[in-house]
Amino acid sequence: MKKRSIVGLGLLSSLFLASCSGIQSLPQGLLPGNNPATVGSFAAGQPKQVVEVRWQNRNQIINMGTAGVDLFGLQPAQKTAKARVTQAEIQAMQAQGIQVSQSREPSMDVRGGLPGGYMTYAQMTEKLKAFAAQYPNLVTLEDVGDTWLKTQGKAPQNDIWSISVTNKQNRTAKPTLMLTAGVHARELAPVEITMRLIEELLSQYGKDPQITELVNTRELVVLPMVNVDGRIQVEQGNSWQRKNLNGSGVDINRNFDAYWNYEGMNVPSSWKNGLLSPGSETYSGPRAASEPETQAVQNMYTRKKITASVDIHAYGDMFFWPIGSSEKPIPEVNIYKNLYNATFGKIGYEGGTSLTLLYPTTGTTDDYGYVKHRAFSMGMEVGSSFRPAYSDVERMWVQHRPLWLNMLNMINTFPARR
């Protein structure tokens, strides 16, 4: 493999300070342009620590998000988040007036694999195969792509699986909901939630009238673990692994071919800083859809007529719709709002575009489905931890179950997009 030079986040103080010049005079918190060449070299192995950050104004959270700071557990109403950062990043944030205090992410302190109750990739694969064998009239299981390591001949067993649940005997066209999970390796609950939904539909078919009707008249397509290479790293003890394993890693959820790196959009150049830096947790890769994991998801839209899709992440209790870098409502915004209000809005999730709730995003799964395939595509952040105890996942599932069933029900009312 050709070795890339690494440009990145190690001296983020210069990035932040440059991006703040003239900030107060800009409308809607937009930042001035910034030349990525001025960013210092990424300091490999520079120690990181978990902190809590508290911002005072919108420009500060946009600065952090677009610079590629590893933010998580965001609470927009309280203007707080956690971050895993270097000392240079701490100094840069403090220079902006962002409050930084020591914190912990207790579930991430323990090394040694997955918490009790969680499935490994190998166990998930066996469970999917068991579903296909037990329910041949309801299940189609497919290997829909290889991971980056497998394309390099390094992990021949690392396949990306898709499972479809529907009554195959009903051959009429059906509205289709696609769920993706495990795009970011360290986010454990979404994989389990999607597997629980699959099992619920299969085990209750013919027993629960609502589920029987949904399986007869809808199709659910699930890619429960997209970033297999990264997930196996987590299973082996690297609990903070987020990106795939191509070099220093690519953020799959910034690599999709929909306004990748804000192509075709008039945005401040500073918004691209985190996307351009391989050391960043939001590095978008060398080109749009460069990663095989991204391609596997994109190809599902050409293989299937996807009505709606949801990409499930953790954590933060938020529900997103397109466009991630815009506050201008899309024509279908009321359909998204109605779905949100009938599902996750009921349990207190924040709803809106990424820019409305947090900071701009681009090249994401939810933008891709909407922009390129006219699907009603969405994103979510679930739960309150990357690695919740499995008992918390079970409580989450009980809370989420009726919402997912209602979502499956509602996609039948979505109009065809022109």
C-alpha cells in the first residue's frame, strides 16, 4: 500500500486560533476560510484524555466539530459535550473561551474486549446464518461487501452482511426500510438493537398480528455491522476505535458520495479541516466512496428500492434528517418531522439537521440516501454511552421496540419522491 503523508490535528491550537479571527462578524456562526496547509503535523502517539467541554456560543461548537475534535455525548440544550483530546487541543479550545474540565468515560476505561452480553462479529454472523436457516420463507441473507482489510488479503473472513426480512410469498412491491449500524466501531448498542429488531420480527411472525402484517406488507433490510474491521479491534481491547483500518483510518460516515467534503457547496473552507486530516476522527478519505465499507452501503440503494433508511449511532439521543450542512428546510421536512414526532420525539430525542442541532456534517449516510437516491434517509444517536451495560441495552430495546414498529408502519404512507 502506498504510504500517505499525515497532516492533521496535532497542533490544533493554530487551527482554532486562525479560525476564530473575525468570528463575531459572521452571520449564523459561519467561520472564515482557513488554509489546511497551515495546520501542523499530526503528533503520532500524543496522549489523549477525556474532558468535558462547555461552549458559550454557536461558533465555538462549529469550530470544534469542523476541526475534527473527537466529540461525543453532546447535549445541545446544556451546551456541553465530552471530548477525547490532546493537551494542544485543550489549549486551543481554552484560547477560544471554551470551558474545559477533567472528565471520564468510565465504560471505556476497561480493556479486554466487549462487556458481558454483547455479540462478537463471529457470533453475530452465526446468528444471522441461523435466522436464514430457521426462517427461509422470511429471510434473505447476503454477503454484500468486503472490508478494507479483506480487500488487502489480510482478513479473509471479514464480510459485510445484509439481512432482509419480509414474506417472500407476497411478491408485490413493498415499501422498504433499511437500517445500518456499526459504522463507528466503538458504538456497541446500535448493533444489538438492530439484531433484536430482526429477531422480534421473525420470532413473532404469525403470533403478533401487528408484526405479521408488517412482515407481509413491508421489507426490512439491515446491515447490522458495517465497520467489521474496526469492530474486531474493539473486541480485541481497543475500545476507542472509531474509523475503519485503512491507514490511520477513514470515517465511513464522512466518506459517502453526497456533497463529500462539501463538493458543490458554498461553505467556509475551515469546515473542511477535520475532513482533510488523516489524524482526525472525521477524516473523509482520499476521495468520495473510497472505502469498501462505504461502497457496500451505497450499493444497497441500487440493489433495492429503498423507501427510507436510518443509520444508527451512539450516543446522545438525537434524530437527524437532511441536509447535514444546512438549516434551510428541505421540501419533505414535514414528513420527517411527522415521523420523528410519532417515534423518537416521543421519548425526548432532539430532532433536526446536524447543523441545526450541533455542527455541519457532509458525506454522511443520511445525506447520501436523500441526495442520490431520493430515499427518506435519517440518522440517529441512541443511548448514553458507547459501551452501556447489556441490561441498559435491554431497557433501551423495550423503549424502542414500539417506535421501530411504528416507523415500519408509517413508511407505507411516504409519497414517491420525484
